[in-house]
Amino acid sequence: MSVVPILAALGDECRLQIVTKLCNAGPQSISRLADGARISRQAVTKHLHALHKAGLVQSRRRGREHIWNLETSRIDEVRRYLEKISLQWDDALARLRSVVED
């Protein structure tokens, strides 16, 4: 599966903050995710749906609330992709250094 939708979803500051909250505090309701945020609960819901579409979060119903949790396998997918790019850059920089030093 492509990492493009994940990176696009994480490109929004509000969505990145939601992912960070879920990562740090574990599964949470929309109310808890909206606490302390500078956006409304409706905006948090909209961002959660965008994250869900990218496969980054899941929800389950607990009573009248939806509890959202991070889908860590998708985060791992991005991490592996970024590590691959990092290794390619390291290799390219090493080749450049070799050419410059010779």
C-alpha cells in the first residue's frame, strides 16, 4: 500500500497533533481529543475521518462514544519508507563526498 495518503494526512498540523495525542495518551474519545485543542469537536471529527481514510486511526463504540486509537502498523510503514529514503540520501552524500575529495 502507498504511503502517499498517510503522508498527506500527516501534512496537516491539526491531524499531526491528534496522532501525537493518540500516540502519547492512547485511545481517546472525540471529547478528550478536543480538550485543549484550538478547534471544535466537529473539526476534530473531520480530521479523525481524514486520518481514518488514510488508515491511521480506527474507532470502536463504547456506549454513546467513539473511542479512537492509532493504527501503528501504518506509522511503521511510513517509518520504514523514511528510513529507506534516508539510506539513499546517505549513499548519495557519500558518493558526492568521494567525488569532491578526489
